[in-house]
Amino acid sequence: MKLFLDTGDVREVKAAAEWGVLDGVTTNPSLIAKSGRGFRETVLEICECVPGGAISAELVATDYDAMLKEALEIHSWHEQIVVKVPMTENGVRLTRTLSDRGVRTNVTLVFSVNQALLAAKAGATFISNFVGRVDDIGGDGMQAVRETVEMVESYGFDSEVLVASIRHPMHVVESLRCGAHIATMPFKIFQQLFHHPLSEAGLKRFLDDWNAAGLEIFSKAKV
Ligand code: G3P
């Protein structure tokens, strides 16, 4: 499963890229606004931080002609960019147009398998199923993800299921369990993936025992 960072903060992207396990980045208008920097400069800097990685950058127009113009502009900025398109009638129409032109797309704000089906049929590269916002209102966000993975596999669509709006590491576990292709998450949650109390306790015990035995790797004696 590919791991993406969901952020507009270049500092977070740089830190995560150093771990050697980052496959891409998703942004959205709220995350870019939060960054306090310009859209194009932020997206381009993120591209440079993750060589070869898929970097999603979202258009903001809502009528088809303006959406197409924005999509082609964003696409022109860098070959790593994936144009993020909202799940609307014009968004699906645009996804079809962009797919036919070989432009990669990420259809976002997907909450049902019906919406995912439309995105897949339009040729979406990524389908962003949001889970946290469903959980936030007492639903089971992962249900639509499970149905979407089953749909994509059953009908042989090329679209990749991207689990978005992740709130905690268990969403990543559930994404793995249902065979989703990508999980995108905030930096804080990405960091949480590394940690387990038994790992930290085990490392402490190793180091305490090593030090108590007075052992060294770089021996001072020439042997
Ligand atoms: O960027 C898309 C998605 O991951 C955002 O989800 O609910 O954290 O705003 P959310």
C-alpha cells in the first residue's frame, strides 16, 4: 500500500520524505490556505521534496469551462502533479476529458460507492474516499472504502482507491485489511505509525543491558 502525506506544509513533507517511505502528497484548498503561502510555489516545492511522487493539487472552479482551464494550468506546472477534482457532475465530466487527454486525476470528496463508480468510469487515476468525516458524524467511513475496493476489483477498473480524511492509525490498518491502494494522512498520524510502547520499552532494555555490560562497538584496543 502506498503512503501519502495529507498536508500543505512543506516542512512536514521534507521531514516525512527523509523516512524513505513516502510515496506522494495530497493537498486541498483548506490545507494550502493553512500553509500561508502561494498555491503554485507550495505545490512545486512539494514536488521537489518527493521526486517521482504523485502530488495532488486541487482546482477550485465549479463550472466546467473554468474547471478545464484551471486543470490544464495546474497540470502544466509539473509532471508529478495529479489534478484533484471534486465529485460533482462537472467534476466527473472533467475527469473524463482529462483522462482522455492522459492527464492524471484524483477525484475527491467521495463518500459512497456510487460516487466511486462514477469516478472510476470517468477514468480517475485516484478515487479519494473520505472516511474521517463520516466517522465524525457517527457513521462507518470505511464501509464505502470496502465497497469501492470490491467494485474496482470486480469490474477491473484501473483507478486506485485512496483512503483520505484519516483520523487515526486504525484507519490505516483497516485500509490495509480491505486492500486499498493508498492511504493519505496528516503528518501527526504518519508519525504515530512508527510507535509502539513495546518497541520503545524493548529498545530501552537492549541499551540498558548493553551499557551495563560495558560493551562497545568501536573498541579502543587494536585487535
Ligand atoms: O485532503 C483530503 C482529505 O484527506 C481531507 O480530509 O477530513 O482531514 O479534512 P479531512
